Amino acid sequence: MANEREGILFPDALQREIKGKFLNVDTDPDIGERLFFDNAGGAFRLKRAVERAMEVDAIPDCPERIHKMALKLQKIEKDGTDDARLIFNAPAGGSVLTHLTASQTMFDMVRAVSENIPGKNMVTSVLEHPSAYDCMVYYAKKTGRELRVAQSNPKTGGVDVNSVVSLVDKDTALLSVMYASNITGAIYDMESIVREARKKKPDLYIICDAVQHAPHGVIDLSKTPVDGINFAPYKFYGCRGSGIGYVSERLSKLPHHKLGAKPEGDWSLGSPAPAQFAVVTEIVNYVAWVGSHYTESQDRRTLFVTGMERIKLHERALMVKMLNGSGGVPGLRQIPNARVFLDTEDLTIRDFILATGFSNIGYTQAVREYEKRNVIVYDRLATSLYSKRMLDSFGLDGAIRVSPLHCNDTRDIEKFLKITQEIAKL
């Protein structure tokens, strides 16, 4: 595709439509006009997802009945489950699981494997989100196994394939690695990791934290056949209150928390919350709508994949402008005193997250200066238990994380760069 490495912006008319489908992109409910560039922490919500969640949640009926409304709620749950599978391109079999958070799905998946699969070691990476890293630490200790940790590449901001695969052997019970770093945006080469790790141990169980990557790129389990994977709807244009996971057929049948009357591979517990499944369907509806502007296919997965590909290209184009400049405003790479950590020329291996800083001002103070100018970003500090492990691996004492979303446009980027110039002169 032409210009793929530099990204391709949405046409202006489509971009306006896209921005109009989200809540609070340009404004804060309390302070008014604002730039929210913390989508790796919070995230923009689709208007329709919020509306649909309220509509469905307002229905008093129990889905586990046989009358007309109950059957309607059952269909909403089934459609949402099917759409969760569609997001992952999950094969037949296996099970979709839900919790209040994606972190809970991760702990559940790791527990099932670590408590039931033999082996002397477990493998993860230093850049994992605490919900993925800490559950590996917990269950390695509980089961008396060695925890092997792949180190980061301080040049790319990611983790190299060989750094992970070299730690895997015939005695590895579980490999758990994330799809993309939530500090640098660096995307792991999951296809190669899965392929090469299973050359060493063909029946290796692999789990992937996809929370950060899911809103930015295509996931396809036919190419990366992991046994467990998750995403968080609230970071994927949806609502807070649920975490969605998928487990392969063989993982689904491992001992797990389950009601006795449920089928062997079922991971659902208690009464379903149809509103949360309705949100997943609205996420897929929206991405498929984006895709419909670029393909004539009526196949839902094709529309979804096309939409995610165009979302990624738009975000890449915005990232290029943020780094190199736009509309006569210099980019982060050119602004005196502004710094871009772990920078790389190849932006095809990065989601739209930048780790930045200033030579003239500290991270926390800079975040406050941005806030004074109605820009929301986030400081990741080595003094934080949630950030220290990852930052230490890069030799950094901190970073300002900047994470826009595809509903942002070039005017948003240019406004951010002008404000960054102001702060760089303090």
C-alpha cells in the first residue's frame, strides 16, 4: 500500500464523522476545551457504546428465562460473544470469558495453566503490565517454578524475539508476553515468538496480554495461535466494567472455577451482564463502519480488519506529524529541549504511544504544565512500583507518555506541538 510506512490520514469529511462518534474528544465536561492524550490509561468512548450500555442495562429482565425479552437479552450476549471471537479471529471451540477487568482474566488464565501443566519454569518479559507480570510472579512462586524474564531492547523500546525464545525449553510450563508495550508502543513480533517458541516445545501454552494493542491493530489467532488472550473494552472505544478474554479449547478444559452444571469448557460464572456484551458489538459495528468506506465486502470480519488497518494507518500518519512537524510547527524531534525516548525510524512496529521528556523541566512538572494548558498526558516514573521495572530496563528514570487516538486529527497534533514549544522554553 502506497505511503504505508508514513501512514495515511482519513479524508477530512470522514475524520469529522469519526470524531463526532466519540464523547469528549475536544472538551472536558468541567473545564471546556481540552486535549486528552492519555488513551493508554483512560480512553475515548464511543457515543453509541455508552448509549447502548444504558439502554440494555435498564432492562430489568433476567436473561436466564424463556420469555420474549429474556430471549432478546440472550441474543445480545451471544452476538457480543461472537463479536469478541471476531476481534480475535478465534477458532471454533475454546471459550470467551468475562470479568470486571482484563487483569482478572489474565490471572484466571495464568492460574489454570500454572496449576495444571507440568514444567520447571515459566517465561515472561520485563515490559509486561503489572497485571500480567505480577500474576506470573505469584504463580511461579506458588508452584515452585523458576520465572525467566526476557529483557528489553533499549534501542527499539520493545523485546526481541530471541530474547523471549531463548528462555523457552522443554521444561517451560507457560509463556506469557504482551502484544505491545504500554510505555513505548513497541509491538512484539508475536507471529515469530509463537512460531519459534513452539519449535522448542510444540505443546507449549502461550498467553498474550493484548489490552494495549487491541484498539490499534489487527489481531488474528490464525497467525498467532496463543492459548489465552484478552482486551479491555474501555480502552477499545467501549465502557468500563468488563474485561474480555478468550481461551483455546485445550486451555478451556483445564480445571478452573466453574459451576458444576456448566459444560466442561465453559468459563462463565453467574448471571451475564448483557449490556457489556452489547458494548462489544458496538465496538465491532463502529470499526466495521470505518472499514465500509474502504471495501465493498459485506463480510463482518473483513470489514472489521479493513477498519482496523485504516485506523492504524491514520494513527501512524499522526505519529509522523507529531515527530516531524505539521502545519509549519516543528515536531518533537526538532523542538529544542524536547526529547523523544526510544525513538525509531520504523513506525510500522509501533502503536501510537510516545515516551517523551524535556531537558529543562522534570516529568511531573511538565505534566502539570500541560494540564495548565488543558492537555492531559501522564508521567511514568521509576519511583512508581507500576513503572520502575520497565523504565529501569531502558535506563530511564521516567518519561511523559503521550497517547492520542485515531479520532484525533492534525489540528490536535499541531496544537499539542505548539504547547510543547511553550513548555520547552520555560
